[in-house]
Amino acid sequence: MSRDQKISVNNELWLTPLSTEHRQQCVELLNNREIERRMLTVPYPYGDAEFDGFLEIAAAATEERGCDVHFAIQHKDEGMIGGCGFEGIKPGHRVEIGYWLGQPYWGRGFMTSVVAAACKIATDTWDVKRIEAYVFDGNNRSTRVLEKNGFSFEGLLRKHDRKGDLFIDTRVFAKLFD
């Protein structure tokens, strides 16, 4: 996917490769305690240095895979409103999906559509048979997005994640393909 290409999600959303042009909106949206509480690797405060660090990770993943794996979620009127991407890619087998949405856009159905489009990207690009997602226990909005996309709850991983001094229970979900 070239930098000017976009993947249509629906008539108001699309995905583009994450790039420096997304810095300002990304920093504004991720510099939020509510988002930080729900994401393992997002610190608070979140600034330009954190964005640049993640952009380096995204660029390395793109180079390693030969295709983009981290995307900005673009809204036709609002610009960048969130992000999604893939980790642990094992072509022909499985991949982990991750996603986030700026708080002003919660509850509008956007992420349900984005996850559906992202699942298609994963199956088309890597022919995966399993897409998995990890959600902090109690993150009911994210759980609902996965359920609406046909993901099944597979279990609760007690104290699976650590964020600072906190040990966090994490729920694992998966969607299987033939």
C-alpha cells in the first residue's frame, strides 16, 4: 500500500498508513487518561516523542513485512480519529489485532466497521485462520466491538498484563476462518 492509498471502511471512514501527517491529531487524541487506562502501551501524558517512537515501530514493521501493518482511521469530516494495526503476524496461521478510537468518537459504531475491514485486510494479506484480540477486563466497549464482529471469548488471563505497578486481568477473544 502506498502512502497516498486508502482502504475504504464505509462511506465516512477509511484507513491510511500511519505517517507523520497524523502526529497532531494522534497526540491530541491519545493524550487522554481514559484511553491510557484502556491501552497497555499508551502512556499519559502522550506527546510528540511518544508518537515518533511508535512511528519508528510502525516503519520497522512495514519494512519487515513488506506492507503496512499500522493504520490511521480517517473520518471524512474529522480527519484522523483513531488507529488500528496488527502484531504477531504469522502468515497462514494467526495475527493479533489492536485498535483505539479517540474519546469524542466513542459510541458511534465506527470501531465495529473498522474491525470488520481490518479482519478482511488480515485474511486477504496473510491468509490467517485466526485473528485474536486482548482486552482489559472491564473494557465493555471493546468487548462489544469484537462480539459484533464474530469474535468469541476464549478466556480470562489473570494478571496477564502489567502497567506500572498494576497487574491487569485480560480477556482473550478470537475469530476463526476456514
